[in-house]
Amino acid sequence: MADVKEINKDPSPMYFAKPSEDDMFLWHFTIRGPPKTDFDGGVYHGKIILPPDYPFKPPNIVFLTPNGRFQVGTKICLSISAYHPEHWQPAWGVRLILEALISFFPTPGEGAIGALDWKPEERKRLAQESKEWCCGECGRISDLLLPIPEGGIDVSKSTFQDEIKQLHMHSSTVTPDKPEKKTPEKPAAAPALADEIELQAKSSSDAGTSAAASAAASPLSPSPKLRTATATATAAAPPSPLPPPTPTPTPNPLSAQVCIPCTPSPTPKSKPPPPPPPPVLEFWDFYDVLSQTITILFILLFALMFKWGAAFGSDLVLFRAGEPVSA
């Protein structure tokens, strides 16, 4: 495959991958954690499952080493995985997948399938423990990678920087949306109840005004100061609320129905099967019957002749030359 030649032609100390001996569509890969992150120093192993129509469709990616960013044994959702074939391009290969995986490690999971957002302490601890992780088929994964050069590794200097930026843009557009919080709306008052309250307030104010006028006209009315205080208190008093209306029970239409016991419908009697048609005799059947009948008749005839010959044999007379001769 072209991917094998490309990886072997220009190996990188950041990753290693090879197809399985039994299945060319199953690849085992090992990558280093990106430097200057929580995954710095970690070595992570996983599988790339290529579809039968690769490279026209993207693969599935499964991690096997605990890392705190991706779940173990789960097909993860990335813009470069089989969950989003709309972003895949047939010109991409396994090398681009490995470099994109390294770049996705420091990004937030944001609830994607197979994503984790563990604390930095847990990720650093798993990064140190990952160096001793072993694969049943590949062995100790840290021995599969090339040593890091003395000057370190500059991840930014990659031939796939443009493609990786494009993948990160797609990844930001496919993150799951968070549900918006809705404030509960207050129920509006019933129009009829509001009209009754307004009518009650108007009647109370009218009653207070008429009482004040009658008190002013009466000869025994109190002093002007007392009348003014009474009118002010009456106008400021809030109207008394009406009691809530008593709900009228609605009749249940089902309660008026009479329960009629169900009687099982009579089971129709099954009709007897029609009689079988009479057998049709063909020519050969008729010939067999006739031959058997003739055979039986001949047997009976010979039996009768034999019986008669035994009974009258002594009375037979042979005639020879005109003279009777006894047998």
C-alpha cells in the first residue's frame, strides 16, 4: 500500500504505524503526546480500522492506552473519523491521520462521542504510566518509536499544517449544541376574573364617594377634618378580593354509560371437508382388471372340469370300431 511506503520512506519520532499481519485494513499505531501539554512524555497506542472502500471513505479510530482525552475501546468522533465522511478527502492517508490525532489531544472534548475532559493531574499521571504499556501484538509500545533528537521536536513544522487547520475548523462546527435554558412564563390571569376585580374596585370607590357625600349633607355630620380623613382612608383602602370561583364539576360522559357484559360471539362451525373425487380408471387399469378376471374364470373352469372327470370317470365308455369298450 502507498501508506506503508510513505511511512517507511520518511519515519518520524512522533508516531509509528503498520498494518496487521492478518488484515491489511487493520492498522496498529503508536503516537507521542504533544510537547508542552498535559500529555507531554506520554506514549499512546490504538487501532485504525480502514473501510473496504478506503481511501474514498474515512476510517474508524480506537485508542487502547488510557490517556484522559479519548475513551478506550470506543470509536471516537473526530472530523477525520468515520463519523464525518463529509469532511474526508481521498488524497489523505494514515500519516495525516496520525499527525491530526496528535494535534487533537490538547483540544477540549466538548461532549463528543468517545471524548474525555479529565483533570490535568490525571492526564499527566496517565502519560507517565503509558510508557510501560504493552500491546499483545506489537509488544512494548515505547520501543516502537524512534528516539527524540537532542534539539527536540517542532510539531508546528509539518507538511499537513493546512489540512490539520481545516480539520480543526470542521471540528469546531460539529460540536454538540448545549440546550438553552428557558425561563418559565407566568400564567396570565383569566379575563373574566380580571373584569370582576375591576368591577369590584369601581363599585367600592363609588360606594365610598356616595357615603362621603351623604355624610356631608347630614346635619349631624362630623367635622370637616374628620370627613377629610374618612374620605382619604376610604379612597386608599384596596378593594377586597373576590373569592375564587367554585369550579363546576363537569359530568363524566363515561359514568352515564351502562356497562353491558360482553357475550362471546358464536364460533362458526367448520365445514366438513369435501369428499375425495372418484378414481378415474385409465386404459391400463381396465386392462389389468380384465386380465385378472379372465384368469380367475379359466382357473374355475379347469377346477370344474377336473371335478367332473373324477366323478364320472368310471362311466365313460370308449367307442372303438363301433363297439363300446369299457375303460
